[in-house]
Amino acid sequence: MLQLAFDIGGTFTDLVLLDTATGDLDIWKVPTTPKAPDQAVATALAERIAAKELSPQKISTIMHATTVATNAILERKGSRTALITTEGFRDVLLIGRQKRYDTYTLHIVKPKPLVERADVFEVTERTAFDGSILRPLDEASVSKAIEAVKKGSYDSVAVVLLHSYANPAHEQRIKALIRATLPDMQISLSSFISPKYREYERTSTTVANAYVKPLVHTYLGALDAALKKLGINAGLSIMQSNGGLVSPALARSYAVRIVESGPAAGVLMCAEVGRDEGYEDVLTFDMGGTTAKLGAIDAGRAAVTPTFEIDSVNYTRGSGLPLNITAIELLEIGAGGGSLARVDAGLVAIGPQSAGAVPGPACYDRGGAQATITDANLVLGYLDPNYFNGGAMKLDVEAAAKAVDDTIGNQLGLTTDEAAWGIHSVANANMERAMRIVSLERGRDPRKYAMVAFGGAGPLHACRLARALHVPRVIVPRAAGVGSAVGLLVADHKVDATVTRILALSAGAAATVGTVFSELEERARNQAASLQGKGDAEVKRSAWMRHVGQGYEIRVDLPDGRVDEAYIAAMREAFLAAYMREYGYIDRDAEIEVTDWYVAATIMASRRKIAARVESAGARRPNKERPAYFPELGGKIPCQVVDRYAIKRGETITGPVLIEEREATTVVLPGDTASVSLAGHLVIEIGSTK
């Protein structure tokens, strides 16, 4: 039987077929169809089926990662959304946390809200922090808000009432009233999407869910229909930001949870590669056609954050739109192969705008005229114009050179090669800055980490990035060009549930704690029943805890089992241990309280070593030479080009050398050495970090 995984990116759609009997992978890339992303997948599969290379009946499982939700938010191309909120709280999204993310910048640029102030409607009601009703819901005010929504031709409604995490009754009543008047309206309740305190974050999360929900609903429906039309009836699973797979039904309801779908899958692949090579601490570098994503694996586990920001300004914490979703920790920047170059104040600047799949870089010869990173890399000789995407696409070197000259060279008085190198090096500098944030600024010493580089462009830039950060080793996995799609094959099926209940860990708290966990575990198990994975769900508990009087909390993993006074004592000890790790001291006499409770139900994937066996298309290509640009050697020099599939295990290759495979090219710098490990991965020792 076959497992199908595909990742739809902004520029390319990556597909992987795993033969579960042999472990062989069949991989390929096709250009994304931005206006209808499902079409690229359907066309690619239809071609294989028509050529008798794929039998629909042999596909047993389908796994999918997508950027549909992410791009809708970043490009502000989501659905027309209304927000219904408590009277007096209309401006929560505009006020935010009343904190400047950059104290000394006089003209701060804030991300544009997903809903305008004119799209926010107030209703009369008030619920207290403990769930008690201070003022009953005035249904006349609700009817007025619903009438405004009806007249405004909105596609989706977010309902966020004050303290509804403690008592959702008013939100549920509003939903019933909306449904009676507008039966087809997409509705997102904060008590369902993000039942947590802190009004701004909860509002932002619920609005984001409402903003992308109609798009995700339509897209998944079209994808399901396209697959069934091809005769593929296997169960479909969707990747979430937390690295777990869910059913399409849950993805439609919790659309905001798939915002970082594709990048999360890539990090899972990196963790698996790290295990293959014996590294528990790994920096992840994914550079595709539209963006670059950087993350970390600590002690063999992907770093996870309980909140996530999207559309941040200059990677600055507090500058983006906060989302109360558990997500694999990633930093995403506008530095993909299709990122557009320009001259800004006499300097070369890159992105965040991208040429995307249409028109694409100038070298695609599809109408693009502005230079991109891919154009620069082609001019520098790093890419073979006749072997891009395994020869499925031919690149126009002259068009790339003209774009580089027109965009950069002629304006700054540089030669074509100098201008192309300027684009390449500025892109590297942007990614280096981002990787410093992921590593050094978050307490990680890059000298103690290996870097796993993947994506269509990641291996091309990885060695220079590693050298700048003093990372001693770069690993380019098999099928690196479709790394996120491969990551789907090792993902677990997972759902989670969370709620805010502020509770002191004092004598007599066991009964309440037991009730909270019991309710959350029931929710998680009910959702897990809809997952495609086989086996019983494993439920894990955690909580966000702090000392009474503190403003922020830390996440603490908690044991399973019956909740009694001994369990409460174990919770205290777990918190003190976590607090010591975080701050270096503890106060056993200070009171402890829990703010947020969390459970995750996971159905573990059946993993097998898939990396060592990757089918290569056609005959292996003979080694050859072509001019490539290495400034440390004086410019363009004849450089050896090696077919990755022809490298024998144990063979060592010394740079400079270009190592080509169908989906990616690895640039090995002078002084670096590359070899293929027993697991089949390309391992590069960085010869100098000076």
C-alpha cells in the first residue's frame, strides 16, 4: 500500500509517495496554482494515474500540509469578517497590550487588523471573571448586531464576549440567534476556539479563525472532491501548527490551528533526521520558493510555544498578531527563492514580496521582470538551467541576467555577477539575523548544534549560513527539496484542549483540579475519535503555573493518574523544578496558582526508516564542471558538479563543489567536506567558521 503526502507552498507543491512495504519514496515537485491550490495536486496525480504509474486504489492514507490560512492572513485576503463583542470593548484589537514593541521608534508600523473598527458590533451583557452573570444578555442588542451583519454581507462572524472562557452561555445564545437568522453563516466562538483569559489574545485568535474559516472550508471541500474524482478514497489528514495531524472536520472548525501547517511538518522531518545521525540538538533551516523558516530541536524534541505571532515586524516580539494556539516554534521571513530584490536607499534589499508561482522569477520566462534570489543564484552558476526540478523546468539565464542588471546592477553601477552576489549575500544576511534570534537570543549555542537544511533552496545557502553562525555541521537529508512533505509521513495524529481556570494549589484543590482535567480529557478523546490514526490515544497533561502575584506563567508538564492531595503535591514539585530551570532559584513558601490547563491526546504514528531509500529518476548523471561564483577564490571559477545519487557511502568530497539532485542543489564551500552517511543523508563538515 501507498501513503501519499503533499505540501502546498506559495511557489511549489511537493508530493511524496511512500511504499509501506519497501520503504521506497517517489517524490516530485510541481508549480503551485495560487488561485486554486487543489488543482496542482489533482493535475500531478492525474498525470501519474493516466501514465499507469499510480493506482488510486493502492493509496491507503493521505496527509496534507498547506499555507492557505497563512497566506490569507499575511496578504489580508481572508473572508469579510464581523466581530460581535461586549459593549465597551469594541477597540480591543486596536488597543492591544498598550505596549510599544520598539520603544525608540517614533513611527511604529503595526500590522493591519483583520477586521476594521466599522466591522465590530457591540451587545449588552456582562460576565464576571468567575463566570457569574453580572448583566443578562440583552437579545434586542444582539438582534441589532445580527441585522448589521446581514446588511454588511459578511462571510464569517467572530463572537468574543468578556470572560466567556469562564461561562460560555451568552456566546452560545448569540450563536443560536445568528443561526436562526443566517443559517449558512460561518461562526467562531471564543469559548470554543480559545477559552483562555487575556482578552486581546483571545479576540485576536478568534477573529483570525473566523477570517480564514470560510476559505479553509471551501478549499478542503474542493480538495476532497478532486481526490474522489480521481478515484482516491483514502482518509485525509491535515497538519496543524503543533505538529499533529487532524481530520478535515476539525481543521474546518479550528481553521486557525493550521496557520503554520507546512513549516511544522518540516521541523518533524528534521527531528527524525537528527535521530538518524545521532544529534538531539538541531537547528532547522527550510528555504522554499516564497519564505525561509528557521526553528530548533532541543533534546530530540521540537521546541513548542503556547502562543504564536504572525505578521510580526522585523521579527520583533509583540509586533505581530497574537494567536493562542500551540505551535512549533518557528521564525518565518520573506527570503525564498522567489523573493524580489530591489534597491532601497542605495542598498540591496530583499522581500518580503515574492514573485510566487505566477509569474515567478524572471528566469521562469513567464512574465516576471524583477530579479529574485533564484535569478541571482542562476547567474552565479549555482543552478543548472537544464536540470531545474530534475529537468521538468528550463531556466532562461539571459532573462535572469537582464533582470539582475535592470533591478540592481544598473542602479548601483555593478557588474552582473557583482549584482547577483549582492542579492545572494543580502539574502544570507537576512537569514543569518533570523537564525541568531532562533539560536543565540533564545539561549542556544549554535556551535553545539547541527543544522538540517531542506527546501528547494535551503541546501544552496546552508553552508554560508552555518559558517557565519559557527555551526560545525550541515545535514542535507534525502528528498531535501520536499522535506515538509516527508515530515508528514512521521507525524502523529494529535488534538489538544485547553481552558483558563485560575486556581491556587492549596489544600482542598484536588477535587476541582480533577474535574478540570476530566472535562478536558473527555473533550480531547472525543475529538481524537475522528482522527485517521490507528490505536488508542495517549493523553498527556500540562498547565501554565506561576506564583501568586506574578503577571506571567511557565508551562509545566504534569504526570497522569488520579488527582488527590498527593497529586497536588506532585504538581507543586513539578512547578518548582521548572521554575528553577527557568530562573535559577525557588521560594518554597510562596503560593502557587494555575492559570491555564492543557491536555493533548496523541495517536502515535508507525515510524519506519524511510530516509535511506529514495528512488532516483532515470540514469545517474556523470560528473561535470561549470563556472560558479566563489568570492573567496576570486570570482567565477570552474567548479565540479556531482550527482548526489552517484555518491557512495563513505566517499568524501571536498569543496568547492555543487551537489545536484532533482529537487535541490547543495553548494559546498571551499574547505568544507561532504559525505553520505549510512542513513543516506548528505553530511557536510564546515571547514572554517572564521
